[in-house]
Amino acid sequence: MARPDDERPDRISEAEHAVMEVLWARSPQTAAEVCAAVCEERDWSLPTVKTLLSRLVAKQAVATRPDGRRFLYSPLLSRADYLGGESRRLVDRLFGGRAAPLFAHLAQEEALSEDDLAEIEALLKELRQ
Amino acid sequence: MARPDDERPDRISEAEHAVMEVLWARSPQTAAEVCAAVCEERDWSLPTVKTLLSRLVAKQAVATRPDGRRFLYSPLLSRADYLGGESRRLVDRLFGGRAAPLFAHLAQEEALSEDDLAEIEALLKELRQ
DNA sequence: GCTTAATGTTTACAGGCGTAGTCGAATTGC
DNA sequence: GCAATTCGACTACGCCTGTAAACATTAAGC
């Protein structure tokens, strides 16, 4: 029996996430393009970026399509899914799955801008009706 | 503000966090007590727990006080500081430091219970006045 | 047809993490 | 006093991650 696409979260590391961000911003891209884009923030060599891409492909977070002699990379995992998963992981692990305490902590740290408050208020109103 | 240099966050790993939780719940405790408590969730051997405690001491997240032949361990890092730091890290890394998108994601995932909403609403009201 | 430049694959290596065994000193029971 | 127990410290080891070099292959240019 095949274990088809069984439960395989296969965590994406922080460095890998940086690569995903540039693919989410635009895709598909070649390895060289990804490298150029990602190097605006982190100073990585091309081999490093290629390693990260390979690992992402192995984790099935990125798909490759051959384009002549090279590959074009595009994200398989959506940004929304990634963000959702990570957020939930944090909330589960640290706050027993409840978002309110998280919110309280952010508020306490003054990590909430006036805009944030307004936006959240608006979201709340929407959810409430 | 007498906090000149020596600002070294020194990330606490997930396994270490489990140990911190039992120390936050009650302290001080001996290594054996910590092990008993933590083993209700994760099935670790005593040496494993001791290693984690040592690493936490090295990271200055836990303090030791000798008690006869053994040590009593207590948290140095407060739970609030830890949660605050982790939350902020996530928000910074994934949502450009803005809490509203995080909130939106949690809402979308239906990770917000009715109680959460009520609590957050109350917090908002408090922050707003 | 060769050399070269581009590109993916393999291999490497240090540091952190999860997990745990062993060692040596201190303590307690007899 | 001496053996058994109890601790913390040291050591170990495999996996993952960050970072990158070396290698292989292939398309392109001369």
C-alpha cells in the first residue's frame, strides 16, 4: 500500500522561508533569479540558494519545471497555508491554542499600532455579524 | 537603563521550552521532580532532562541554587518574556511586524473561538480608551 | 569538434538539537 | 568506615540547518 501524500508537514526552516518569500513574490524563477532576489536581504552564494531550493523541492514545497537546460521553480505550498500553519503552531505550542492570550501579549508589548487596532476591530466586526 | 551589553537572546529550543513550562508551573524543583513532571507529556529519561536543564542554565534561562548535594532549579526567564519574545519573532518574521495579518489568518482558520473573540474585543476596548 | 559558461547534483562541514549513556564525587545505610 | 545510591558533569551521536565547494552535464560559441 502506498502511503500517498500522508501527513508530511516537513518543516520549512528559516533560511528556506526566505527563498519561499521570493518565489511567492514572483514565479516561476530560475535559481539564478531567486539568488539575485534573495541576496538583497541575505548575502548568500548561488550554491547556497541552490541547496535551499533542492531541499524545498525534496520537501515538496516547491515544484520544478524544466526549461531547456535549466529549471524553473515555483511554489507548491501557498503562502497563506504556510503562514496559517506557522501561526497555528505558535498559538498551539505557546498559548494552548487560544489566540486571545497571544493578542494580549502583543498588546502588552505595544506591538500593536493604531492601524493594527483599527484593522482588528474591523475584522472583529465582520466576524461578529 | 542598566542593560548595557550582554544582550544575548540565545534561543530556547522546543524541548527546552517543555522543561521551562514545568518550572514556570512550580519552582524551585530538583532535576528529578522536573523529570517526573515533564515525563507526563514527553517520555524522556532522567539524563535527557538533566541535559536540557544544563543547557538552560548555560543560556541563563534557569538559575540553580544548591540544596545540600543537589540543585534546585528555578526559571530566570519569565514566561511572559518568553511568550512575548516568541510572539514578536513570529509576527516580525512572517507578517512584517504587523499583528493584524496574523489575526486575520487565525480568524480565517477558524482558530478563534467565541471566547477568544469576546476576550479580544474586551482587550481592544481597554486599549482604546 | 572542442572549450567554456551555465546549471543541477553530490558532498562537506560546523554548529545546534534531541536523546541518552558513563563517570566521578558526594551522601546515606549499614 | 565502606558499599550502594544519588547527583551533576562530561561525552556521545545522529539528524537538521546554514553555508558552500567540487563535480558532472549540457548548451553555446568559436
